[in-house]
Amino acid sequence: MIHFGRWKIIAVLTVCALGFLFAVPNLIPKSQLESMPGWFPKNQLNLGLDLRGGSHLLLEVDIQSVFRERLSNLVQAMRTELRQERIAYRDIGVAGEVAAVTILKPDEPAGGRGGETNLEKARRILRDIEQGTEITTERNGRILVRYTEDAVRERRDQALDQSVEIVRRRVDEFGTTEPTIQRQGEDRILVQLPGVDDPERVKRLIGRTAKMTFHLVDDRYTPGAPLPATPPAGSMFATMDGSPDTGGRPVTYVIKRRIMVSGDTLVDAQPTYDQGQPVVSFRFDSIGARQFGRVTQENVGRPFAILLDGKVISAPVIREPILGGSGIITGGFTVEEARDLAVLLRAGALPAPMTILEERTVGPDLGADSVAAGEIACLIGLVLVMVFMVMAYSVFGVFANVALFLNLVVITGALSLLQATLTLPGIAGIVLTIGMAVDANVLIFERIREEVKSGRTPLSAVDAGYRRALTTIIDSNLTTLIAALLLFQFGSGPVRGFAVTLSIGLMTSMFTAIMVTRLMVILYLRRQRFRALPI
């Protein structure tokens, strides 16, 4: 253990130099880093929400709305299939968590297959409409169609995963650095946004469903004209978003229920200007472009309403066919509103509405106080450990202190290189590492003392001390590393930050204790040639 080859010395010095190189950018302002040479590292530590300030949101996804929508679609499909097969029915609709329909004359022959009644034929047809459903028949020809437990669980997970992905896209478009977006439980999403200085805008971006549809306007009823008490068959009322009429009431349109083009076929949306006014340009995929071109070609001169979450944001008149698959949305937007709408459309619509259950905002001043407190804790821990090591082990304690300083440098460099997010628990992990970093040295030095007392020469005692303490050091650090990895795997947020800093600290402390300190001890002993060790 006392033999140190040239390649080992070069490797130790290289690791220490790289640690300094990657840690130095944290001492340089970002404005000056940009002017540094291209080879110079520019990664700095990312501060978490509790250190940098920002927003913490806990969102709840309305999973039930997903099933209500699917049941409504299922009812429409049931109606279409029964009409095509000429099976008479009544009372079709959604009843709680099932789609229900009553078959008229259920026991009469249906025709087609021999001996098949209307009820049996209806059951066969409805069973094949959608996978993951089960059929129940009641008296008087009542058929209930419900989703199985496996189908419900699969669609719940799918809706939540899709919501997480869309929230992540919207946050990424917003430009937030190192956000935390993850599932919590069966219907919740945790969002942490460090450094966000406009939480209200973020809430507007994240919380909107952003379901976009295009409908034809019933041109028999112009905005501002008297409206019927109830919408005509096949139509519905839709109000203009944020544009009241002369009486202060929202402008109401009568639009066709049928969705002519869905926003699902959008592939791009960008804020731009038209005649000096902020607008949003959009572009469809090939399927959407064909639908949009056909609708505009067949309805020239008619108003075409664009709805976002059930509100009319624009209702322009189709002047000419739009066959290129692109267009613009006008609506008296501000620059910020146009930019946010483009972000929503690019990211896609949420599968279900979301509500904010919990909201916390951490100010940068509080974060700065946490950073200052963490720095003081690290400094006090560092000083106390250094004093103890010098008092207990003399010059060997000085070597351990140098290795401890290098350990902190390498930890900082590693966190900067990995672009890890440093949180308050992460600082606690670093403080804990300071104490654990000298633990290996304590084991080695105490073992060397025992070997000296048994009569060994200085170099022999050092060799035996390092060799016999190595197994204990590896075992102790490995068990702690396993615990840290489990914390990272099953923990979330701050717990994972603690696990990251602790894991990196364990690996760097083993390197500095086994390699750096040993190198300094061996070089010192070879130069001084002591008869007795100063320990």
C-alpha cells in the first residue's frame, strides 16, 4: 500500500485539477463566464426552490371528466351502431358510470342471423364497439355498458402520464431551469419551479386545458341579435372570451355542435404580427390540413368560430379557401397573451381539467437566508473537524484537512458537471459528508497507531494501517451508499437532493482518504525518514 506508481500520482493530480476546474465557474458571475474561452467549463450549481425561490404547486387532475367524456363518446357510437342495424331503442345516455340503452321489443326476431332476437343482436353489437367494456342486461331490455376495472386503471394512468408530459412541455416552453414535475398518488402532480418571478402567469399556463376546436357559426343569429331561449337542434351557445358587448354582457354566438376541425391535428403555433397587431399563426398536419381546406372551401362567406376550452377566442369570416393547412388567430391579444396561447397550442391539450390544491411561493430573500445559513453550517463544521484532526493526529491531521478541502472542491465540481440541483437537504448532505470524509482517515490513523505500538517500523506501520483498514472503509461507505441509492430511488424532491449530495460525497471522500491522504503521507515519510511516526 505504500508503493505509489507514477500513473497513480498523475491520476490523483488530474482528478483534483478537474475538480478545481469545474468548481471555479461557481465563483465567477454568469456575465463574465460568457466571455471565457470555449474550453472553459461554464456549468454552475443549480439552486433548488428552497434556495433560489420560486413556486410550488400541487395539482389535481379531474380523472372523472376523462371517463365522462369517454362515456359520452361511447353513447354516440352506440347510437350510430344501433341505427345502422335498424334496432329500435329509447332512453340512451350516460347513467352514472355506465352507458345505458333500452331496446324496444327485445324478444322479437332481429332478422339476419337465424333465431337472434333484438336484445341478443344489440348485445353482440355493443360488445364489439370498444375493448375493455362489459355488458350487463336488466329486465325490460335495458343494457348497461361499463368499463372493466383493468380498463379504468389503464385509462387513469394514461391520463395522468399524459397530463404530466403536457405540463412538462408547457413549463419547458416557459423557460424555467431545472423544474421538478412528477406524479403523486393516483391523480396529483407536483410542480416546483425555481426562480419563477411571475407565478400567476405560470398558473394560467399550466392550469388551462387548452382544448381547441373549430366550429361553423349558425349565421341565422348574428352576435348582438336576439337569441332563442334554447339553442336550435345541433347547435349550442358559446360566449366570446373577454369581449363584452355594449351592455357589458359577454358576446354570445350560436355555433354548430359538430367539430369541423380538432386542435389535436395542430403541429405548430407561433406568435407573430398581422397589420401591426399580435396574432398567433398555426399549422396543421396533413390530415388537419385536408379537413381545414375542405371546410373553408365549402363555407366561403360564413363565420368560422375558434374555441379554446369552450370559449370563442375568434370568429373570422372565411374570405377564401385556405388550402395550405395554416392560418392565423386574431383576438385583440397582447404580446404576452399571443405568446402564451402559442405555448398552449404547441404543448397540446390536457386530457382533463386540473385544479390547484396547494400553492406556495418562496421568495428569493428566504432562499438567500437558507444559502447563508448553509454556508455558516458548512464553515463551522469544517473548522471544528479540522481543529479536532490537528489536535488528535498532529501533522497527519493536517494531511487529512487538506484532503477534506479537496473533497469539498471535487464535490462542488461534480455537482456542477452533472448540473445537479442543490437544495437545503442537499446542503445538509454536504455538511454530513464533511464529518464522514475524515471518518476513513480516523480509521486508518488509529490502525497505524496500533501497528506502531506492536513494534513495526514507520513505513511498515503505514502500509499495514492502510491495508487492514481498507476493507472496513469500503464496507462502511458501501452500506451508506446503498441507503443513499434507495433514498434516491424511492424518495422525491428534497429527499433525492440529499441522496445525490450524500452519494457523491461518499465517493469523493473515499478517493481523497484512500488516495490523496495516502499520497501525502508517503511522500512526507520518504522525505523525512522518521524513526518514530508523528501521530
